[in-house]
Amino acid sequence: MSTQTNQQVRLASRPVGLPTSDNWQLVEEPLAPLEEGQVRVKVLYLSLDPAMRGWMNEGKSYIRPVAIGETMRAGAVGRVVESRSGRFAVGEHVSGAFGVQRFWTGAADDQGNPLVKIDPALASLPAWLNVLGMPGMTAYFGLLEVGQPKAGETVVVSAAAGAVGMTVGQVAKHLGCRVVGIAGGADKCRFVVEQLGFDACIDYKEGQVAQGLKQHCPNGVDVYFDNVGGEILDTVLTRINMKARIVICGAISQYNNTAPVRGPANYLSLLVNRARMEGMVVFDFAPRYPEAVARLAQWLREGSFKSREHVVEGLENFPAALLMLFEGKNFGKLVLKIADA
Amino acid sequence: MSTQTNQQVRLASRPVGLPTSDNWQLVEEPLAPLEEGQVRVKVLYLSLDPAMRGWMNEGKSYIRPVAIGETMRAGAVGRVVESRSGRFAVGEHVSGAFGVQRFWTGAADDQGNPLVKIDPALASLPAWLNVLGMPGMTAYFGLLEVGQPKAGETVVVSAAAGAVGMTVGQVAKHLGCRVVGIAGGADKCRFVVEQLGFDACIDYKEGQVAQGLKQHCPNGVDVYFDNVGGEILDTVLTRINMKARIVICGAISQYNNTAPVRGPANYLSLLVNRARMEGMVVFDFAPRYPEAVARLAQWLREGSFKSREHVVEGLENFPAALLMLFEGKNFGKLVLKIADA
């Protein structure tokens, strides 16, 4: 095995606005022999996430930037193909931050990049990057711990057909909330309502978000889970209830700005309504992931919860596939298939 | 008494930008005889507040707008000069929303505009519009309930020499926090540090707020009590700590905008830092005012707390005096003296 070749997509330069092919470099190099305590994972599926855009920027954030020349960071699932650790056996499936490459090699007990066994019998491998992965954990803890919805309240979530949004909405339905999604296009809206069971979905591409909120949230908005920022955040701010909670999970509309970020001009609605806007980062909840996985997997098994992935194939297609996120072209959680098994 | 004349300042039209003399009308009318259950209060001091600007606008807010032709709303202290209620005797001092006029006449038990007895022996009458009045209550509950500062944390407050700011900072010092004010001009900054005991004060007129925060908040900002909004809010957002709390109390920099409100472009710092921005309205804490008054009055008596008022005289000067707030010309809580006793 150790004479095989690895392929990596490395960050070649920092983007201004949308990433271009110039920002990436595809590199081949032979795999080094495994050291004691290490394992080698063949990457099967990569997670493509809006947050990746932030990791490409220089400067302090909740996680260090990817360095120039470094393999692009990515969550992934794969299969152990070599092991010099007693903790992992060849053939086991694992998830971790394996990066945009064919093979990940590292210490089995690296605290900074923990390797987690996953059970493909519980859900498909792509679902382990979605509902049972980072987006699912983000949605679950962001909604429950920051949004704190109560049965009967109205929850609105943007990017509703995306990885985080679909879990936010379905968890909120399980909690007995009225759930209204915001998504781009009639197909996504139909999916969100008909397949995921949301009460309604507003197609922001029709430009009637304020009108849609008025119609579908007759009792106002108690929890808004924001994945997009920009104009939609401002519009929702005009419809919030007293003591509303706005979960700031992301701002995909702003990530590729070359102009300054658009701040929410209607933020004084927080004052009028004694409401709150609060940020969250999923890693803070890592010790509690198993609790969320157990609950979500149970719902998936029962059929009362759906996981939808949008699979694109080929490591070399990573740069183009990433752009789909920012163009709203993915329908469900976007994953990149690297290998069959 | 009932043959006396009242004078009222009424809202004549809604302002665009800064209020002008055209927005006001001074009206004289005879006082009607008192009805059973009513009291008449001679207004002694009026409270001038930034929030008044919002009350002059049409549209839904946390309180209904002042109507065209209506006496301008204002908090005030005064003396009971006539009474047909067993609850209030002539000569007693009271506070209430008496409005911009010489005499207030109303039901002693009006739940919508409660009359509260005050004790001039506990603090001066103007102090009852400041530390022991709405600004003090706003500062006290906004800081404690929304800001939730802990001893050793760093609290930053804008408009630090203003009515709310001075109480926020002094309460935070009593709690064992490091306290840094932001104020306009060297005189105000000196007052805040030397008289009120803040650890430092940044003069925003020198244009070095970011540098000042870096210097005076070496451990970052845990609580920011925002009275101003705009650029200062954005700058503080770049210095907040993990789990920081931003209290949205006001946004005086934006109240007279004819352009749209400036939203905080750096709001994604909330995400990175898992921080919170939350609005508050003092009225929510009305049942707990006595608790705050008792504690603040005790500190005033002990000399470990200061109340500073800026007194302007004359009902007819109300329009000009109100503008002082928006030009930063008041130094301490701005009150309008209407009568001696």
C-alpha cells in the first residue's frame, strides 16, 4: 500500500471575492510508510461547506486559516486502509478533518483532529457528513442551545434546503414548532414542505420575503436561524416577536463580498423587542455530539427525519463544486465523492 | 388654583432628521377644575432623553408615538399642588410621565401612567430623574440582567458621561469589574475617570477608539453597554471576548439619520466569539425598580456613587435643550428646570 500515490488540493493563494482556479493547486506525492501509532484513511466522501470560504482568508477567526501551500481543510468520511494503532482496524469507517486529498495519514489519537468511528449501517456515508455530521450537529445545538424554541413557537430558517437548514427545520418540527423555511427556487421550497414537513417555505428569488413572512408567520417570528445574513436577516428582523432569539450561524450572502459586510440595519428591532442575536460555533458542543447523533439517527430510522445529499464526483472537481454553494446550486448537503470504497 | 394657566409644549409636526422649532407649538390654556380621584402636579424638573427622538416618529415601537397636537411625553418630578385622592397629599413629591408642561392633571391611580412618591431627603430632585430615575433603572437592569458582568471582567460603556453611562460604569465598578468609558471630549473623560472612578475613558472625538480599546482593555471586552450604535459599536465588536454580551440600550448616533440606520458590519464577530447582542427596555423591570432605588440610594448616601445633572432652565427652552443631547453638549444627565418649588 505504501507505494501508492496521494493527491491533494492545496491552497495556492488567497481569493478576493469568489475563489477561482488560480487559488488551488493539485499536487501528487508518494505515500510515506506508516509510523507507529498512525493510521491511513482512504477518503471516500468530502464535505463541502460555506465555512470553507472563511478558512481561506487570512486573519483571526474561530479556527486558524488554511496556510498557503497547505492541503485544504475539509471534513470527510473514509475507510481505514492501513493501521499501526490498536484503536482502529483496517476496514473500519471513520470521520475526521481529512482534508481535500485521497489519503489521510495521521496519529490515531490526535486530539487536535480526532478520528471518530462511524457506523455505515446506521446511515449512508454521505449522511454522516450531513444530518449525523457537522451540519447536523450545528443545526441541532444551534437550534436547541441558542435558539431555545418552545412548542408552539414559530421558527424561521434560511438556506432551508441546505445541510444545516434541513436539520434545523426538522428538529423544530419534532419539537412542536411552526416552521417556515426560506430557500431559493420553487423546487427547493417544494422539497422543504413536501419532503421535510416544514409548514411553509418562502422562495427568496421571488423577492417577496417580507410578504411571505407576514403570510406564513401570522404570530411573528420567535426563533430565526440565520445561515445567510444580508437582506434576508434585515427583513426577518422586522417580523420578530418580543424576546425573539436570532441564531447567527453563518452569512453565506456575505462571504465573497469584496465590499464590506452588510450589517443588519434593522438591529434596533432587538431593542424594541428585547430580542437577542447570538453566534455559535459547533465545536463548542463536541462532547455532546453522541447525544445528538443518537437522537437524529433514531428519527432517521423511524422515517420521521430525512437526510438529502447532493453528490458531485471527483477530487479534481473540488474547486468547481465549492462554487456551487455560493451560487445556491446545491440541493441538499453538498458532498464530493472521492472513491467508491 | 383652578383659575391658573397651564403651558404645554405640543408636537406640531414630525421631524425629518434633527427636530426644529417648527416641530413644536407652545400652547396656553386654563386649568380645569379637578375631578374626584384626580391630583394636580406642579412640574419642577423634566427629564430630557435621547429616546424622545424616537417617540416623535410615526410607527410601531416599544411605546406608541406622541400624536400630532399632543403634549410631548416626558418623565418628570413635581409637587402635588391639589388633590382629590386619598393617596396623595398636597406638598408631596412625585415622579411620573407628566409631559412637557407646567401642570399635570390626572387620575391618582392611572395604571398607564403611575404616580410614584419620591423622597427629596434621599437625593436631590434632579437625581430622581437620573441615577434614581429612568436612566439609572435602565443602566442598573440593563447591565445586571442583560450584560451579566462578573467580577474581574472588562465592561465598556459608550456615552459614559451621560445619564445611563455614568450609572452603568459605577455599578460595574461596585461589582469589581474593570470599567472603560467612551465619551466625547477631554473634560467628560476626565470626569468619568476622576470623579466616577472608571479605570479609563476613551475620547472618541480624537478618533482613536480602536487604539484606545486595545490599550485600555488588554484582556478584551466582556460586556459592552451600547448607547450610541454606529461606528463605535462596530469598533467594539472587533475587540470582544468569547461569550461577550453586548447590551443594546440605544443608538443616539443614528436617531436623527435621514439615511438608513448603519447596521453593525462586524456583527459576525458574534459568531466567531459565540457572543450575544441583546436589546432591553427599562419598563420590563418596573416591578423591581424599588430594589434598584434602594441599592443606588445607599451607595449615594455612602458617597461611593455620584449623580451629576446638567440643568437648563425654562419650559420655553425645551426645543433647544433637547438638541443638546444630539450634539453631545450635555455633561451629565440633562434636565429642564420648570419651577423652583
